[in-house]
Amino acid sequence: MSNQSPLLVVTAHPGDFVWRAGGAIALAAHRGQRAVIACLSFGERGESASAWRAGKTLEEIKELRRTEGQTAADALGAEVRFFDAGDYPLVETPELVQQLIDLYRELQPSVVLTHAAADPYNMDHPKAAEIAMRARVLAQAPGVAGPGEVIGAPPVFCFEPHQSEVCGFTPDVLLDITEVWDRKVAAMNALGAQGHLVEYYTDLGKRRGVQAKRNSGPNLGLPVNTRAEAFQRVYPQVASELA
């Protein structure tokens, strides 16, 4: 197992961590890093249309989405913690922020993944990012109550929104996920409530793979069938050399 501190993923709904960061999560787990997903809601109101049309109750839909999210996390090799904070809208509360502060302090994550700062199609996504970022800053402060030691400054990467062109999302990291692509596919197929998105994100993985191969140059030698995910850094990269 890796001695590296965990990867923390803060996501609004169960599908989000699969569609947009499933490869990154699976890759971390595959390489021995602990990966923990903080799923703030079940997406029971805004991202479960097929279940509502089937006549299921709110509690039935929550349980359905919990099961799907757990199955997907298992396929990726990750842990998932459900906060059941509600969706449409996801509302920031002092209690929710404190729960995340406590999680940051518990995990001492080396990397944080969350939503992009803007998404005009889904209000919960930027709200989840806002909560994730606020809790990260507060978890760094010795004067803020919480268990354990304050955290350092883990880099934050925003995963790609569903329609990046209208969300101000400009990828500056393309992550090669080819070796764990089968795990991401298995996780995507676990999301029956949003099964219509599997084809879309399969195609996106291929397109980002083509871009990764084109931008990697001849030395990295990525295969023809490269699959990739796109991310955008929130804070500057710190380096001792340019590479």
C-alpha cells in the first residue's frame, strides 16, 4: 500500500464522482492510495428522473441512489460517505461545513477533487465546490474547532462539468486513465438511474484521450486507445523546475 495521504473527492451527487472523476479515483486506488468520496446528497430530486417517473417514493429513491453510489465506489476501489444533505437545492449549513472540516482533519488529504466553480445547468454543482473550498480553508485554521491537527494545503482540482463550454472550464490537466478504464466503465454501468449518460461519458473519455495523446509528445508514448479525464487546477502548481 502507498504511504501517500488519501485522495478526497467532494461531490454533490452519486453520479458526479463517476462520470467526471471515476478514472482518477480508480487510478489512485489501483496504485495503492486510499480514495474517499464525500457525497453530499443522493441526487434524489434533481438527478433521478427515471425513478420518479416509475412512481418511487423519496425514501425509495434515496435508497436506490445510495445503493448505486456504493456499487460504483466499490467498482472504483474507493470508500464513500453519504451526507444526505439534500439536493435541488443543496444548501450550505454550519453543520455540513463542520462535518467536512472534520473529514479534512481526519483524512489529511494529499489531493482534493471537486466540481468546477460555475455550472448554469445545475446549481448544486458549484455549491458543492464552494462548500468544499470553504471547508478546506477552515480546516487549515488552528482557531477553528475540529478533531486532530490542521491540514496543510492540498492542491484542488476541479473535474469537468457536463457542458464545459458554457461553464468557463478550461482544462489544464489531462489525466491518462487507460489502465483503469474498465473500472470506470463498471462504475458507470452501476448508475441505472442515469444510464442515458454512459454513452456520453464513454465518448468524452475517448476525446480527452485523443487530446492527451496529442499533448503528451513522443516521449510519453501513450497508446492509440488512450482514455483520459480533464481537470482544472484551483491553485498554482509549485515546482522546483519547469517540466
